[in-house]
Amino acid sequence: MQIALTGTPGTGKTTVAALLHYRVLDINSLVRGGMNLGQDPERGCLEADMDALAGHLDSLESEETVILEGHFSHHFADWAIVLRLSPAALRLRLEKRGYSQSKIRENLEAEALDVILVEAVDMCRRVDEIDTSGRSADEVAAMIEDIIEGRLYLPPGQADWLEDFFGR
């Protein structure tokens, strides 16, 4: 089974994935490793080759649970766990990463408008949503393991950042 661990950049996916007791595939590393269509001149990032990624992931035969980690991993799974983070905390993380102000704004808007959550709901048969605000990586990892093991279900609707972001 392949489960997407997805969310806006900066919500904690990579940090939390490193703590999980499952096999993790970093979708972004696959893109950097050659599964791309080149540089997007407008956005300054690699453009993922979605067909190549889908083919690669479909070819992986495994009886174990595999976590697909990345902000567009929900395109390749039937189940997604979406990490969310308050815009104020997200801004700080993206600034620390050296994101440009326009890239920060783009990601804050995406988080406030639930872009990845909505995509996941449209594409996946099951979606869980975790608000990571104020939670440690260990706590979020434990929540994910509880979700996967069937001890916890967090349906979409756990976070609403519209007023936080646009109401000011």
C-alpha cells in the first residue's frame, strides 16, 4: 500500500517522515534524480515528469506500507495524509529556508486556500488531515502511525487558515 504524506512546503513532511517506522520514498528526490522535464523558467524549479513518476511508482511491488513523501505525492496514492501549519508558523519556516517573498506568499496562499487538501480530496479515496501547529515532529509521527494502524481518523476540516491569512 502506498500512502501520500503531503502538504504545503514547510508543513513538516520531511522531518516527520524521517521518524516513521515505514519505508519512505522522497518524491522530490526522484524529480531531482532525473524524473523531470527541466527547469520551469517562471517559477525557478524543476518541472516533475508526472508520467515517469507514476510509471516508476506503479512498478514498485511491495507488500509493505510505503509512504510517498512530497507536496504532490497525493497524485500517486489512494490515501493521503495532509499536514497543515498555521500561516504565521509557515512564514517563519519558509523565511528560514531563504524562500523569496513571492514564493513565501504563493505558499501561504496555497495553505490558506487548502489547495493541497482539496486536490487530495479530489484524487484520493481517503484523506486524513493533521494540524501540525504547536505539535512536535515526534507527536505528529505518532499520530500518523496511529492513523495508518487504524487507531485514529482525522477527516478533512482540522484546519482553517482563511481568517488568519486574509482577515488581517
